[in-house]
Amino acid sequence: MSADRSKQAGMLTTAEFIRFGFKSLVGILLARILIPSELGSYRQLFLIYSTFSTLLLLGIPQSVLYFLPKLRHIDSKREFISRAVNLVSILAFAFGLGIFLLRGFIARIFNNPQLDLLLIIYAVYPLFMFITQIYSQIMLGLKQPAKTAIFTLFSVVADFVLILGVALLTRDLYYIVLAVMVSALLQWGFAHFQLRHYITRASFDPSFYQEVFQYSLPLGLASIVGMLSVQLDKLVVSGFFTPAQYAVFSIGAMELPLISILTRSVNSILLPHISAEPARMTEVYRAAVRKNALIIFPLAALGLVFAKPLITLLYTDTYLASVPFFRVYLLNLPLRVATYGILFMATGKTRYIMANALITLGLNLALNLVLVRLIGMMGAVIATVAVSWISVGIYLFWIRRKLQLDLAQLFPLKALLKTALVASASALPAYAVLWILGRGWIPQIVSLLLYLAAFMILGKALNAILPYDIDYAKQLWAQLRARFLKAG
């Protein structure tokens, strides 16, 4: 990526890391404040939203990143934004109404009577959050990532202060969910205020919806199916087990959130630029893959080494049973050095994303139902990881055959293998320290420092870490330090 794109991606990634840090802190403290059954109910609310919001949004936020950068005149941009916001508002109302009317059915499916009342409060959540989702995409489509980053930080503060504050004061799940609604309302107000200069009275234009849906529907259906595939293990476990068991499962059955933050931030920058500069697609994509690997591979190795102390530190021994699920999910991380569907999005061939998602969902559903009955909750994890690898294999086949792209040019295989080797080799002395000295604070800190030192030394020796990477890291550190000192 160019320096400008790297800076934009870095800005978004920094903001998302801050969001992750505060959101994780809220989740950690809620795990200590609420009993497992209540924590399970809280997490199931967001499982419902994340799953079915994808269904209702129909790929519209992603289509903004495709269409908006192509519009040159400001009036055209305003008209597009106004129509997109109006459309999303209608869909948000439909979702909220659906949650309210189906709350009893959802509570029965999830074996959780508590959800019946909670969903009455939660029904207004989509009305606020749909606008905030499209706001971020609009700002990125306008190539204003700084505004997206500012909004992310505002959201973090609102969630942290309200949710955690109410949790500490009341220790009551219903008041905590009410605080979530108030925070969402504040975020909605912020987004509407920022969009006021772009929203105009737009007339109904069937050709607009036809063009948008022609692009977004295949992508939206793929996102729906893809989200169901990602969340399917959690939905199945919710249906077969208690909310308390689901709480244990959901803590472990996740990829490192840091990875999704990184890839989402980088891809949010990549898609508008790839769409506008298709001739440089291979170059830009290849550079992003190599940079992602320098972060993802070491985090995967550290996750394996520190899985047990990490879960214990964050969530206490109550959730120690989550560790095996967490370790198996780490097997997905090598796949995350790239986002394969972005190539089909950039070339407008979104039907392949939909086809892949349908295949993935079918396989995932079959494997989940079989393995959960055979070996319990671990079966859901194994099924999800196995299908993820199959999905990427299908994407790679289509990239080569349908897009006529050279995989060797898109993926720097030699650099990826070097980085994987360095990450794995660096984990050996770190694990040895923990094995010999135990898992106290001092051995863990020594082990972590040893890993980082080994990774830097081996990475430079094998040219997995290039001088450019070190210079760029120094520049970022200097910028952050300067901002900190200025703020002080």
C-alpha cells in the first residue's frame, strides 16, 4: 500500500483497537458482575442483532464503498447518500418491529425465557444502529477516514461510560440493556448531526434502487449466508444448551477480535482504491497481505502459548472451560491474512461471493448438527474451522479460474512462509519458559518479552521483517508520541 493508504488504514486500525480495548474491558467486567446465565443472555442479544442485521441491510453499506467513490459531483453524492439513509431507516424500522413481534418465538428457540422481556427493550436498537453502520461506510466512501475514526471513538466513550457505569451501579441486566439503548441513541444523534450537510430531499428514483440492489443483493445475500455461517455454531449451541453453557462457549469460540479489526480497517481502505484503480489491484492487495501476516501470525502463536492464562486473567477460572474452544479457533487465523471476497467486490462479480457463502452455509449446518450431537460444543467449533478452510480453497480456485488472476502474484508465498516460520520458531522458547517456570506473572512477562525479541531477531535475519516495516513502525510511534505529548 502507498504511504497515504497505510496512514488511513493505520488511523482506522488505531481507532478500532481503542474500541476493542474498551469493549473488551466492558465484556470482562460484565463477566465478573453478571452470573453466567445472565452473561449468556446479554451475549445472545448481540448474537441476534449481528446475525439478523446482516439479513435486513442487504449489502447496502458495502455497496456505498463501491458506488460513492465513483460519483464526481457533490450533488450526486448528496443524492446518493440521502437515498441510502432513507432506505436503511426503513429497513431498521422493519427489523425493530420484527424483534418485538417475534420475541416470544426467539426466547423459546434459544431456551431462554429471560429474552422475552429483554427483547422488548432491545427492539429499538436497530433503529439507532443501522444509521451508525452506514455512516461509517459513507465517510469511507467519501475518503474521509478521520471522521470514521472520530465516530468510532465517540461510540467507545458512550458505550463504556453508560454500559459499565450502569452495570457497576445496578448489577441488573435489564438496566444494563437499557443503557445499551441510550448509548445507541447518542451514537445515532452524532451520526445524523454529521450527515446533515449531505442529506437533502431526494425524489424516489426506481433506477437508483435497481442499480444499488443489482450490486448489493448478491453481496447482501452472501453476507447473510456468510454471517449465518460465522454465527451458526453459536446459534446451534444456543438451541441445544443453556444460556450459562452458551456464555462459556461464546467466550472461547471466537477468533482474536484484534484480527477482525485489522482486516476490516485495511479492507475498508482497500476497496475504494481498488475500485478506482483496478490496474494496481495486484500490487495493492499483495502488499496488504504481507503486512497483515506480520501481525496475524505472531498473534496466532501467542494465542496458542498464552490461551489458558489469558482466559483466566480476563474472565476468571469460572470460564476456564473456554480454553479448548479458543485454541481450536486459532487454527482459522492463517486464513485471515487476506480477505478473498474483496477481489470479487472490486470487480463487480459479487455473485461468486454469494455462491461461496451458500456452499459454506450448507456444509457448516450439516457438520454442526452432526458433530454437536456426537461430541458436544467442541463439535460446533471443529465444524466452523473446517468449513472456513474449505471456503478459502473455493475462493482461491475461483480467483484463478474466474478472475484470471495469478495467485503467485496476489499472495507473496515466500514472505508468508518466512513469517509463519519466524512466528512458530519464536513460540518455542516462550513456551519453554512457561513450562519450566510455571504460569505466574513473572514467567508470563518474561515469556512474552522473549517471544517479541525472538520474533524481531529471526524476522530481520530471514528478511520476514523488512527495513520499510521498521521505518513505518517508527514513524507511527513518533506520531503517536508527538500527539500524546501535545495533548499533555
